[in-house]
Amino acid sequence: MDLAARLAQERRARLAAERLLELKQQELHAANRKLNRHARDLSNQVIEHRAEAATFRTAHDQAKSDLTKARARGDTAERRLWESIRNIEDGFALFDPDGRLILANDAYLALFDGVGAVSPGIAYEHLIEILSREGIVNTDGADPAAWRQMMLTRWRAGAHDPIVLRLWNDTYVKLVDHRTRDGDMVSLCLQITEAVRTQQEIRDARDRAEMANRAKSAFLANMSHEIRTPMNGILGMAELLAETEITDEQRLYISTIRNSAEALLVIINDVLDYSKIEADKLQLFPETFDLERCIHEVVMLLQPAAREKNLTLLVDYDLFLPTRFTGDPGRVRQILTNLLGNAVKFTDHGHVVVRVTGHVPDGSTEYRIHIAIEDTGIGIPESKLDHIFGEFNQVDDQRSRRYEGTGLGLAITRRLVQMMRGNIWVDSVEGEGSCFGLHIDLPAAEDASLPTLSLDQISEVLVVDDLEANRLILEKQLEQIGLAVRMATSGPEAMGMISDQVDLVITDHNMPEMDGPELAEALRAAGHQIPMVLLSSNPGFATKDPARPLFTKVMQKPQTRNDLFTALNTVSDQLSFRNRPVAQAPAPGKLRILAADDNRTNRLVLAKMLADQPVELHFAEDGEQAVRLFSTLRPDMVLMDISMPRVDGKTATTRIRGLEDQMGTKVPIIALTAHTDAQDVAEFKALGMDGHLSKPLRKPVLLETISKYRPQPLNPCEIRPKGSRVRRPSDPLPTSRAESDSRPGQNP
Ligand code: ADP
């Protein structure tokens, strides 16, 4: 190879090397740049981290100082709390859930009177033991072991109720414990000696005051009693004086003396009652009584005063409530007299209604009887309602001057109601009226049952009364016994409502426009033969009315349930009497006897005993049938068993007597009973029975009784026991017959 070629070759090689070098330098450069960038990034990062670390450091320092401060504050709070707890006068202790003492203040520890062993960790049980063993607590004679047991049982049960402990030195503490949510028990031991002492002093003072009050009341009771004796002298002498010959002027003076003395007596009675109650001397004397009758008696007593003011008195006695209860009738009457008396006194127009309902509360054997007395009087202002049951509280002077009274009536009434384990309250709207309500608990006594109703002839009744309250009471009662009721507010309205559907008219007596008797006359004049019953607050007066015979019955208003039932039965019997054909008269010479007995054997015995006698015997198997047969057979005599199903002999007798009132006859009725005492006999007589026969029947006595009571004039027949003397028609009438108040019977 020539030089030139070699030189060229070398040059090429050098150029290539130079290029490579340049390339490598470029790469190096690039690498350097990258390295530089990286180093910069890295240093940036380092700077950031350094800054963060600095922030952390300050935060940490801050937290550290905060913690120190908080700890210091916590310490202060704890110290303060503890200082406070230590310094309170009452004891404070904290126990863990196992009943071990965690901490206690000095007052709590003082209870243990320096017994060294009492320190944190001690068990509650142990504390209780120290209290009793060291005699710290005065267990009032109770066995210390029993006392400890009681305290531990209480603690374990959660110690919900505070307990008072009397200590050896006659001081008192009250333990109040509370379990926290964590199960710890906080126990407070409160010093209550002062409070207990004050309470005792108050109690002593009250006892002394009550004793003084009772002494005062006893004195008052004695005094009012003492005053009554001379008062009786004054009244009695005034009465005697009035009967001597005196001038009209003197008569006026005497009547003033009497009225004043009587008014004074009423006041004295109030004071006497009140002081008796105050002195705890008033007692209840329970006996069996008839509540409905008691209410009606009070109503009757107030009827004259009510009539004078034109007030209507009404009674709404629940149809399904018994009437006989065991209670103190005198005091029940006094309650009713006070409330009804007030209602009449403070009412000038309208009416007064007594409503009586009752029920046996669950779990009780006694009736809770509710009595409401509503009036349409002057009412009581709302602001006074709370006071009127207090002593000497009359609503205001002006009124009390108009209406006299002691202001003791309601106070006495409330005490009496409370003695009967009841309550009394009042609702009133001034100017509209008042309603006094009360309830008392009374055991029901054996009930004198209401007469059984026999309503087969009555289904619809027309009630005529201008007073809505009474229409509503009658409507309710009649509907309750299953009758349809129409109501008219006046006579003319009733005339327009009458139709064949109506079986009975019950009308009020006094009504504007047309009164009850006028309505009766108008109905008869218009050709209506419907039976009518008159309701009158003055039946004595009504009886004198020429229209009286048009009424089947005159009922005293307010009517008792018994009155109402009896009137309905009478009307029903009268209707069936009218509608039934009458049987032929008995064969001449025979006595027609109707015998009611539900027992077949008894009927057979009777039939056998009378078989050989001139008697036409008919049987009824119960009271209902007896009444029905009575109206068709028109017997000469009735033998009436008393206890029969459905309608008993007493009710049947009443109904027969009711029928006879219409017919103007009276047939002898002889009671048949298993046993009779004097009370029964009196009751039979009151019911209108003439005599009685005891079962088992003996033929001679039966024949003797029949011949004793058989109607006169004698039929030409003889009823005679075998071997007895034959009575001739000319014989004198049996004397007992002449003595009995029954009129001679008539055969239809
Ligand atoms: P008083 O002997 O005055 O009637 P009460 O204790 O019976 O005493 O009644 C207290 C007062 O309550 C009465 O004076 C009267 O103002 C008021 N009061 C009681 N009942 C009624 C009533 N039915 N209507 C209006 N006020 C009544």
C-alpha cells in the first residue's frame, strides 16, 4: 500500500476517531446535564423534607406543652373537686362495682368515729358490720344481724330508695345511693337531724292543734245539745199558747216565735252535726234500706216548697239498679236533703232532677252508686266552685242574705260522703244551673224485686209532658222495657198524634194550654177509649178532679219504678180484661175458686180435698195465668201460691187488685205458703190479701178458711169439714170477716 493510501487511511481513521470522540463528548454532556437535573431535584426534595420536619417539630413541641397544661388543669380540677367533696358537711363515698371503697370524704369517715380499719379497699359489708358492732347505729331494738341483713339486701338490690338511720347520739342521717353507668356506687350520707327535729315539732304542734280543735268541737256539740233542750221548751210552749184563746195579733207573734225557733233549730242541727264530725264522734249505723224510696221520701218532703215556686222535681233511677242496699239511711237522707234542698232553694224556675246510676267495679263486691242532682237555678260563679264545700262558705253576702243558711250544709255533706268512702263534686254555669255529683260505695242487700212486667197488651205509649226532662226520662225507661214511645209536648199536640197504634197515654197533670184531665176529657169526647195514666205532683188534688175516673191510675210524680211497673201492669190487665170473653157463671149453689200453684202435686192435693165440696175449682199454673183466668172466670175466691215462676203470687195479687179497682169488686185472696212469719203476714195484708194458709194443707183448716172468707151473701151451699157443726144460712157472719177491711165481694 502506498503512502498516500496509508495517509488517507490514517486520516480517515483520525476523522472517525475524532467523530467518535465528539459523539462521546456529546453523550457525556447529555449525561452530565441529566445528572445535574437529578441533583437539583434531589436537593429540592431535601429542602421540602427539611421544611416538613421543622413543622412537625413545632407541632410536637406545641402538643407537648398543651398536654402539660391540660394535665395541670386536670390536676387542679381534681384537687378542687376533692377539696369540695372533702369539705362538704354531708358524707360522700365511692365504691367500685364489687362494693369496695374507692374514696370517702371526712364527713363520711366521721360516721365511723375513728375506727382505723376504715380506709380505701374496705368492703361495704364490712362497713355495715362496724356500724352495728360498734353500736354507731341505733337499731331501735332490732336484732343487729337482721339489721345488717336488711342493709345488705338493700345494697344488693341497687339501693334505689334512701334510708334514714338513727345514730347512737340521737342524730339522724339519710343514705342516698346511686349506681353509675360503670357499676360504681356513689353513696351520700346526708345530715338530716335538723329536718327530723323540725318535722317532729310540726307534728307535735299539729297534734296539739287538732286536740284543741276536737275539744272545741266537743264543747260545741255539747252546747248545741244543751241549747236544743230549752229550744224544745220554747217551741212546745209556743204551740200550746197558739191553742189558747188569743187575738190575731198575738197569733202572729206566736207564729213568728215558732218560725224563728224552728229556723234556729235547723242551724243548731247543722252546727251539732258539723262539730260531731270534727270531734270524730259521728258514726254511721248501717242497716238495710231502700235507696229509691229514700230518694222519693226526700223529694216528697221538698215537694211543697217546689210547688210553691212552680218547680218540677224529677227522679231518674236506673231501671237496672237494685234499690236495697246496706248503709246508713239517715245519713244518706241527710246528704240528699242538703243537696236537693239547696237545688230547690237556689232555683226559681225550671226543674230539679235526681239521677241515680250504679255499677259494680271490677274486683269489688259493692255497688258504686252515682247520684247527680241537676238544677236550672242561679248557678255558682266559677271562681267560687272550689270553696263551696268549705266551712261557712256562702257564695256571696248578697245571695246569702236572700237565701238563708249556715254555709255548713255542703261541708257536712262532703264529710258524710267521704265517710261512705265516696267523693262529691260540682259543675255549674252561673245563671244556668248547677249539677252536684257524688258517688258512694254500698253493698247491695237482698233486693225487693220489682213487679214482673206483663206487657202483652201494650206495645206503644204516648207520653204527654211540657217538660222535656221528664219526657226524656219516661222515654228512656219505657224503651228500656221494650215499648215504642211517642212524645207530645202539649195536650193539643197529643190529640193530633193519637191513633189506633197507641195503647196507652201517660200524661202530665199541669201543662199550659190544656192540662192532663182536660186532655182526658177531650180524648173521650173524641171517642178514644185508650187507657190513660195521670202523672201528678199533687195526686191528692188530682183525685178530686171530676175527670179522675177517666184515668186508670194516678201516679205520684216523680214516679218510682214500682209505680210505673204497677201502672203498666194494671193497664195491660185492664186491656186483656176488656178483650176477653167472660166465662159462664158457675152452676147455682157452687163456689167458683181459682187456685194458682205451679206444683202439680199441690194442685192434685187441693183437687182431692175439695172434690166432695160444692166447689167449682179452676187451676192456674203461675201468676200470669192466674191474672188472665181471673179476668175471664171472675171467681168468688182466689187461693194464691206465693212463690211461682215468672209472675209470683204477690205481683199477681197486686195486679188482680188493680183490675178490681177498675171493676169496683173485691174478691177474697188467700195466700198459700210453706212458712209464714209475722212479717210475711203483714206484707200479705199490705198487698191486699185477706188471709193465708200454710202448706202442707190440712183439709179441715182449708175448709174452715174457705168458709171464713167466702163472699157474702152466702150462696145456698155449705163448705164444711166432716164432723163440724153445720152452719145454717141464718148463722151470724164469721166475726173475723166483719173485722177484716175487705169489702164483700160481688159475683159478676
Ligand atoms: P247554705 O246553708 O248556705 O246553703 P251550703 O254549704 O249548703 O250552705 O252551701 C254553700 C253555698 O253554696 C250556698 O250558700 C250557695 O251560695 C252555694 N250553693 C249550694 N248549692 C247550690 C246550688 N244548687 N245552686 C247555687 N248555689 C248553690
